[in-house]
Amino acid sequence: HAKGLKVYLDEEFQSVAEGHPWWRETLCQPQAKHADYLLWRDVKHCVAEPFLDHAKWRGYDGRDIGIAMVNLHDPAVKAYFRDLLLYWADPHGDGSGRDGVDGYRIDHMMDDLDGKGLDTHLFADFWTPIFQALKARRPQLRILAEQADWGYGTQFLTRGHVDMVFAFPLRGALLSFDKTKIVKAIRATDAATPAGKTQLVFLENHDVDRFMSLIHGDPARARAGAAIALLLKGDPLIY
């Protein structure tokens, strides 16, 4: 902050990995303290609801790890995440935010978690109350959502009440180096963005291939892509 920098925390609320206490300590223990924090496939709580219907996911180290979905409608879960974010935004509890973060990036934000019909109406029931509590404490705090559908993000900016989304369709157009497609995407992105809201313009992030790989190491295209991304309306994201 002393150097004029702003700090954002990247937050993932919607799932926990195998070995997490909420999972480990409640497996086959439906009366355990945190049993209702997760979604379960059977009544005895021996099989957790898997992320995207895959029982295991391959980790960077080659191990297969389970990922379970969190019950975002449980009142205790809502309170837990609200209090967690309030703490990091305002550690002193006085609203100054002098040692707090300046915003949050919400990973894989959805209204119906993974489209399963289990964690539904999350914009209204989960995200909005938390964001309202944060803004009441820190009005200048900014919320950036990674819209899970990778679309224009209008519903996230309106019903989801976030401040910023990622300009995914524009990124796709930029990769084409086709002027007509780029202009069309610019206009569509602008039309989809309400006043006072922001789209982050980017060429790459941690979910996609590196830009230089996609253009096969062409330095001229690299310079052109970077120049366009930096000069377009919106905030540029440099990864």
C-alpha cells in the first residue's frame, strides 16, 4: 500500500480436496460437527458429491485426488466465508482496511454450482449477502469474478453484484488476429458491460495456454497482441 499497490486474494469456496478436515473428519459420520458443510451422495455421508462428477482428479505430482463440493446453502458455511473475507479485508475491524486486502478474485463463480441443481440461486442466496457485508465495511473493496461460463459476464455484473469480470470472448477474438472479429467482440463486450463495471482484457491466464505458444513464437504477433490488449478499453491483465 505504501508503494501504491493493491492486493487481491484469489478465493475458491466451492470445493475442498481430499484430506481437508471438513471431509476427512465427517466421512461416514453424519452427526459430525462439519458434516453439513459438504454435499453428499448417500444418506450415511460415506460418498461426497464429486466436483464435475469425477471421483478423482490428477494432481501436478501424479497423484489422484478427490474433490468434493461444498454446501454453500448451509448457514454455518455462509457465516464462515463471510467472516473469513471480512477479516482479510479489515483485520483491525475498524473499517479502515489499512492492513487489509483491496479486493477478491472469485474463482469459477456460478449461480448453479456445476449445473447440478444442488447448490442453486447462489447469486442471491450466497454471493450477494457476502458482497454486501464486505462493501458495508469497505465501500471501496472490489470484487472480480471469473465467470464460469467464460461468456460476457453480464449476469455476474448485475445479478451477481461483482465489479469486474474477465473479457473471455474478446480474448478469443484477439487470438484470431481478425480485425472484423476483434471489432465485433469489442462492441459486444462494451454492450454487455453496465456502467461502472469493468472487463479485464487478457491474452493468457492460469487456465489457458500461453499466448506465445498459441502464436508459435511469432514475435511480430506477440507485439501486436500485447499492444492491442494494453490499449483497449478496460483494465489489462498481464500474466
